[in-house]
Amino acid sequence: MLSRTIAEQALAAALKTGGDFAEIFFEDTRSSSLALNAAAIETALTGRATGAGIRVYKGLSSVYVHTNDLSLAGLVRAAQQAADAIGSARQTVNIHLTGAIARNIHAVSQLPMDVPGARRAQVVKAADAASRAVSAEISQVTVRLMDWETDVVIANSEGLFVPDRRVYTRLAVTAVASGNGENQTGSYNPGAMMGFELFGTRVDPEEAGRRAATQAVTMLHAEPCPAGVMCVAIDKGFGGVIFHEACGHSLEATAVAFGNSEFAGKLGQQIASPIVTAIDDGTMPNEWGSINIDDEGVPTTRLVLIENGVLKNYMVDRLNGRRMGMPVTGSARRQNYAYAPTSRMRNTFIAPGNDDEAEIISSMGDGLYAKAMGGGSVNPITGEFNFAVSEGYLVKAGKIDRPVRGATLIGKGADILKKIDRVGKNLELGQGMCGSVSGSIPVNVGQPMIRVTDITVGGR
């Protein structure tokens, strides 16, 4: 681990040319992955990555250097490279670091790396067998068990010196159903900021396998989705990816600070339907997107982004906070030491409302029920998005009629927020990996069932 003495010397070197702030992010990650394909263990991998990143500010300028040479000489060398890039003035800085302890709100009872390989194999085999048992039409199943343990130390020139540990475990199941010369895929990828106890508390491997296979078989027998403007009900859980992508990224200071967001300059304004409240919360115990401290050492927070349709907050990191004149929100995150942090989402969701799920469907007339969402794309400047529906059903006269495939939802984030006319009572979260300029990180998306009065549905 990074010692306080070494950190003090490296930080002093980073500031010697006139920088006004310096930071070190040290990381030691141990990871493992077990993959099953064609009912047989295909790969079993372990790995370890260690390194440190050093960042220096001078006003609104920032330089980031990373290294895996963790000796005093190696860290000072990296610090000097950052210092040379940030300025040419000469100053002597004395750094005194005060130790702090991050409050751990994510209890872990069984570290994944301590679990025998045979027990790990039982998990992936159980998911595989359950998936194949759903239907003879299941032609292929792939199961991956992934986990990693990361120890970090964050130190900065303001005196901060704080360690933290992050433990993640995830199961990913993909099933393929085949028939009549066609293939359809279903997937389910649950995870948590937990150890191996995940599989005795939150995740049943057999249920995960059945869920992926059932989706694949259902879509194999679905007809093409018709195109048009429709009323759309989007189910709870991973349906929240719509808000995450179409609106959440536009509320990160990464975009807002440069005016590259449709919501820039709109704090205090009504940007959504009055029944919509949206939250980004890093304090939820053991959730996939939770943290104890962010990657700048700031304690995590529960941040109300939108309250009753009114924009209340942005997600703000240190550098963009300088640009915007706003305080940090504990939202700075990065994939690993090779990336400088920036404002990112954590567990981002639309809060529960007051509407009954059955009524949401029964009162919608004709439309589309998007039970499961897939991938998509969004332009954060305009908010324009395009998302695939991985499992969808036509609704006729307020009743779920038949499954359809090939549906896409097309629209603009700001418009969709105002067209939400129902928000259900039952919140559910879904796990994903979010990519941005600071790499790929674990995030939760989520919502109760919501309904959008009209949205363009791409189909056939």
C-alpha cells in the first residue's frame, strides 16, 4: 500500500512548478473470471493490477500522469512529469497528510478470492443447466462469474490521506434460442458490491439462467414490431437505462461545465413531468453502483437530481466544480488508475410514484410494453437517443396482446421527461457498466414501471 511519507514527497514534487492542487490515486486490484460455454468450463483466469495516477491542477488546467512503478523514485518521477507539464515556476511546498478512515457501508462476509474453484464452478453450472431446461430450443448458453477486490489510497495536497476497499461480484448469463433458421438472444447479468455471499442472499443462479432463456425463447416466437408513434410502458429495473442514457449523462458536470448538455443553466427550472423525481445515490448498502468514497476521496452522497419535475442538482467532480463554481457531490469516478476521474453516475433511478402497474397497462389503450431494454446511443448535447427493446409486447385495448421483436425507442431526453404520465410504486434496480471519458464503471439504473404518452417506436 501507499505510505503517507512517500505520498507527501510525491505530492510536493507535483507542486514544485506552480500547481495549486495535487492528488495521488493508488490502486491494487485482484480479479478473477470463470467462463462456461457449451456446458463446459472454458476459461478460469485470475489477475492483478497495481499502479498510481498523479494529477496536478493550476487554475482550470489539469495534467494527469500514471505509472505502475510504485517506488518512491517512480512516483516522484511521475509527479515531476506532471509538474513540468503544468508550469515552469519554482516553489517549495511542504505537504502534511492527515489520515482518515472511509466509513464502510458495504459489508462483505466472504471475499470471492477465498472461495474454492469447485464452488465457483457449481454456480455457473447451475445457471447453465437451468437455462437449458427451459426449452429444447435453447441452443447455446454462456455463463460468466466475475469478481474483483480493489484497495485504493487517495491522498491530496489539502492533507487528505484515505484508504478504501471495493469488492464486486457479478454473474452474466446469455442464452440463445434457435428455430426455423433464426436465433434470438436473452441475457441477465445481476451483480452487487458484495462478496460471494451474493449467491445466498440476492442472486439465485438457477433463476438467472431461466430468466435469460425465457427471454430468448419468447423473442424467437415474436413477430416484428410495427413502427409508429405509440404510448409506451417501460418496465421497472433495467428499463431505467432510458433515464441513465438519455438524461443522466446530460446531468454530469463532465458535459454541463462546457455547455455540452441540454440541461446546462436550467437549475431550478421545470424540466420533467411533476410526477418525476430522479435520484443518484451512492449510499445504498452493497448496491452495484455504490461507493464509500468517490475517486477523489469525497464521501459518497444521496443526490436528488430532479424533484417533482424541477432540476435540483448536477453531479459534480472537483475540476468541473472549479469551472462551474459549484461544490463537489462525491460523484468523481474512474475505471482504474490509468484514468483521471470525472463526474459519473452511481445508482441512478426514477423514484417510486403512486400508480398501480396493472392500471398503467389497462388505461393505456393501444401501445407497446417494453419489458426489457437493451443497448442504445445518445447525444448528450441534444439528448437525442435510440434504444433497443430486447423484450417487448404489443398492448391492445389495455391488455398485453403478443410479443414483438426489433422495436427501438427513438426520442429526445428532455421531451420524454415531460411526457411521463404514470410512475409505478415498485422500484427495481438493474446492473450495468457505464462508459465515459474516465473509463467503464459499475452503475445501477432503475425505476418503477413508467409510462410515456407518446414516443416514436422504430420497427417494421
